[in-house]
Amino acid sequence: MLRNVAGQAIGSQVLNLTTGQAFTGVVTVYVTGDGGTQGIGVVGGGLATAEGNGYYTYTPSQPETNYHLVAFTFVGVGAIPATVQVATITEAQQAAIASATITIAIGDGPTRTELLNQLAHRLNKTPPPNMDSSTETRLVSYLNQRQRRLLTLPGMRRLRDATVTFTSVPDQADYGLPNIAKISRIFETTNERTLFEMSIQDYRLVTPVPISGTPEAYVWRGRQVVALQPFDPSSLWVVSSHPNDTAVLVYVEGVLSGNVPRATTVTLNGIDPVNITPAVVTWERVDKLYLAAPTLGSVSMIEFADPPATMTDRTLAVIPAGHLTAVYTGLTLYPTPSDALPYHVDITRTVTDLTHGTDQAAIPEDFSDVLVLGALADEYQHLSDSRWQLVMTEYKERENQLKYWLAETAIGRPYGLAQTYQRPSQLGAWYPAGS
């Protein structure tokens, strides 16, 4: 559902309290926004429209959608109350989702809950959500360890390959891309150009003074905690996208003008920006940015406009909701872009842990038993169970089958054994193939 937008519909199935069958009476909708006071719907007195077979709909007003989390409760005399919760997004977020170009090489994998259910069955334990908490924590750590080991093995990189895009900014050479372990290739289609990788040493040799133009190369700068550093010595602010993030500590470490190190702590105030150091306006570099606890919304660090007036507000980093820190891969374009151009980046994604029940493993569904067998072997080893060796033999067999499956080409042979195709020369039979 879009935030602060009228003309949208929400619906729910309503059942008869006595018979459990479809309800046919009058249903009234109550609206609760961001955990506030519940009130009757303002459109049509809150009366829902009966669509048939117990299904009722309601069209909320624009103010009723102006929350981060909206709950619509369908109530009828003699009916079982039904509540539908909706996390809203802005129209800008919808546009960003629609234009996102992340491409996954392999299909969706099993969820954490599905993997735990398989483990519980093999270990004769109660499955989630009633599994013993200490056992569940241990098994989840085994699953995450096995997934990380598998995805970092030679030949398994294809499971982490993806393509992302970013747009260059005129007169800005440095950029930060989130959740990337490695950059494989950068190219742009406007000029049909693939950028070559340049070392930082070569970059410093050819650009003691930056030059502008159409980029021909990029410098991989490694891991960094912010996408951008402050443009000029300035004040820095932090803000959440959720109004209820009001008691979470934000830790910042960096350098002020004159190479003076500084560490500070500030408390979030929901969607109201907070200056991390009201008396200091000379932040030049941010070295660390992290939270004391996960937040409901995303937390942004912003460099607000200060003199000179030509500088605009800039977002330096965004910590996603539920995370404690942000991780960016820094890169520098050479020459410094003179125009705004879309760039495509072939990347290797970072390995993310299975932290929620619906989180999906990056292993193909058909090979989900590889993770289960690996975690099962770790549990048997923890228990000093002699079945550990038997399970490890089965695990290694399935691991090798997964590797071979990834290495196969369309003709059914590993790439190294397949013939390399080269098109005939366009200049004639006497010229080298591909010319």
C-alpha cells in the first residue's frame, strides 16, 4: 500500500462466530496507525463493502494511509474480528523498486524455517516455533556457517553473481555501493564502453589534479562504512524513517578539521533529524557508524547544507532497518564524470546470514539438503555422536554434485571440456576466426 495516497483498497475474509462459515452481515472497519489510538474508518462511516462469500473491502482515506504501519480491523456483530496489517511505502520507494535492476543468477532457495523443520525431523526434535531456543540458536549458527563456507568455495561464485546499476554525478568521482563483496566488471551502454580496473597507485600517478570527462576506468577502494564522505567540513545529522525509533543510540567515530579524532554518541529522535555534535561543524571523515540496537526504520546519516550555499544536503550512509551498520564497497571513476550516465556493475554479493524465519538461503532448492546435512554433521559432532562420519560422507557427495551442476554448460559438459566457439572471420576464409 502506498503511503498518504487515496483511492486504494484493503480487504479481508470475515467468518461467522458461531458456524465458522462466511459472514453475511454488516461489517465496520477500524483503523490503527503506527500503534496509535484505534478509530472507526472515516470513509462511509467505516462500513465495509460486501464483495461476496464473506469477503469485505474498504477504501481508506488519504490520511488513513499516512502511516508506516496501518492495521485495518473488520468487525461485525456475530463475526470473528479480522485484522489486516499493511506496511506502507512511498511513491518514490515504489518507483525505486520498479526500476531496480538486481539480477539473481540462481532461483530462490529454502527459507530458514524450512531448513530448521528438516533438521528437527532428522534429529527427532520439536520444530519451530516450539523448538528449544538454545537448540534453535545453535542449529541456525550451523546453517549460516555451512552456507558461508559453501558460497565461498571455488566454483560456487555463480550463486552470488548479480548486476546492479548506479548513475554517475557530474564532478563526483567517488561512489559507494552497498552489500557487495567484489566488483567484477563495470560498463555503460550510452557510449558502449567497458571500464578497465585501475590500481590506486596508477590513479595517483595520472591524477595529481583530477580531470573531468567520460570515465574509462575505475578504482576499487575496498570496504567503507559510508557511501560518501563529507563534501566540506560540516555538521552531520542522523534520522530514522520510522517515528518510533526514539531511544536507539548511534555511535560515530571520525576525524574533524586539523586531523583531530572524535568519537560521539547520539540518541535517535524518530523522523526528526538529530545533530550528532551540535557544537561541532567540522567533520571531515567518518570512520565508524553503528547502532546499539536494530531499528524499525532505516537510519540515514545526512550532511546538511552549510555555507557555501551551493552545497546541497547529502545522504552519506543508510543503515537498513533491522541492521546495526552499513557496509559499502567504494569505487572511484577516472576521469571524474562530466555527465550523468547509468552504469551497470557485475558483482559478487556478500553472504548474508539467515536471521529471520522467511530469509531464503542462496542455495538452489533442489540442493537444500546440502545445508541440512552440513548442520546435521555439526550437531552430531557437538554431541560426540558417531553418526557424524556417515553424515559427512553424504554431505561431501551432495556438495560435489552441486559443484558439478553449477559447472555444467548447456551441452552437458563442464566448461573446461566444452569446445570454445569462435565465429568465422567477416573478412574471409584466410583471416583469423573472430576478426
